[in-house]
Amino acid sequence: MPLLGQDLSRALSLRVAILGPGLIGGSLAMALSRQQERFHVSVWARRHDAALEAQSILAGCHATPNLEEAVSRCDIAVLCMSPHAIEASAKSLASLLPAAAVVTDAGSVKARIVASMEAVFGDRFAGAHPMAGSEQHGLRAARHDLYSGALCLLTPTPITGKRALDLAREVWSAAGCILREMPPAAHDAALARVSHLPHAAAAALVRAAISADPSLVELSGGGFRDSTRIAGGPAPMWAEILLDNRESMLTGIRDLQKELQILTLALEQNDRAAVEQFLSEAATLRSRTPL
């Protein structure tokens, strides 16, 4: 196994332990296991039946419900659970990891995770957030190309060690990600705007549009489906994300309310020019977004 500080151009494959084979972890396992000359992948699932399912779906990977078995020989452990599960796993994981092994994650909120993980792992932890996903969830929604061309935000701090950051870079770039680095707090402020706020807005739109009469969805077209798709994500995970990033979320929600109030006032005053300006400015901003 490579030693601390050793160059990454190794003869042996990198041993990666993926903890949590859902959409995110399962897709990472699929991407890495297709490169068996570079990676040896183990997968940990909490339940025995989930481990059996992972073993049947993730070709080229070893799946187990035994955490010690999954991480005992790894070079890097990748935590692909919910934010709170990532934090809760730290102490038990630390007692089982090889001395030179490092840790990264795929959590959507970084400041809290990075602080708690650094308290346990010190310079052996490098935070990461791959910006890929789906309204679908679970291992059966995983696919090997989920990360192809996706942005992965790495969130190193002055504590982060070179080896931890280098191995995190290697894993996520091999999965197909384009890498970018930013501080954890800056990550959370930015993601509140472009990821977490859209999810909250989509959920609010569904409630406002059809909660009084769900049968109205039978009349909906592509616009409703496209603008509310992400509201189908797993509620427990998203509740954690919104609450963990609540200060930035509250600022974003207040700004959304201000924008809706501008439109409300224009409609109340029957001001066509103001309505057109509101919509035109939004369309211009949207057209500058490289999607």
C-alpha cells in the first residue's frame, strides 16, 4: 500500500471504500470499478440485504455490511450518506481506518461536516461535493456516467493535508468530474442560492399549485414537470440540508419573497410594462447560465 507522502503514480491500484451505496455512492462505485487497473472498490451498506443488493448490481465491487471489512485496507474512504450520517460515522470509522488512509465525502452542506470531520481526522479529511444527482434516489437509480462532466466542489481548509486532497481529486476526477475548490462557508452560501433554494422553491410551487386540488396535475405540461422535478427528492435528506444551511437559506428565501412581491405589485397594478420587465430580466439572466 502507498505510504504517506508517496507519489500518486503507483503500480498498485488505489483501494477505495465507498460508504453508502445509494444514487451517489453507487454511481461512484460504478464509475471507478470500470477502471479496475486504477481502482479496487469496496462498498459498505448498513443492512445485510442492502449489501446483497449492492453486490448484485455493482459489478467488480466487493460489498459488505461489515464496516471494518470494507475499510480495513483502504487508501481512501468516501462517505456518501446524508450529512448527519456522515458526521455520526466519524468516530467509529476513525477506529477502523488504516493509519495512512484518508477520508472524503459527498455531502451537500460543507461547513458543518468539514468542522466535525476535521475534529476527528485532522489533515486526513478533504471535503467534497459532486454536483450531480437526480430526483430519483437509491442504488437502482445509480449509473456509471452520473458524474461525467459534472462539477465537483472540493472544500479544503488550512488543515487539509496534501495527501487527502490529492486522493480526493484523483477519485472524483476519475469518476468524470470537473474539479473546483472553494472554502466550506463560501460553498454553503453559494449552494444555498443555486441548489438548496431551487429545491425549496420547487416544493413550495408544488404545494401552491396543486395541494388544494391534486387532480390538476392531470392538466399540467412540460413547464410544471420541469420546474417541479427536483421536489421529488428524498424529504429526510433535504430537510437535513435545508436546516444545516438555514442561515443562508433564510437569506435566499427572503430574496425570493422580494422578487415575488415585485411581480405581485405589478399584477395588482395591472402594469404590463413592469410585468414584461420582470420576465425579460429573468430571461436575460437565465440565458447567461451555461446549462
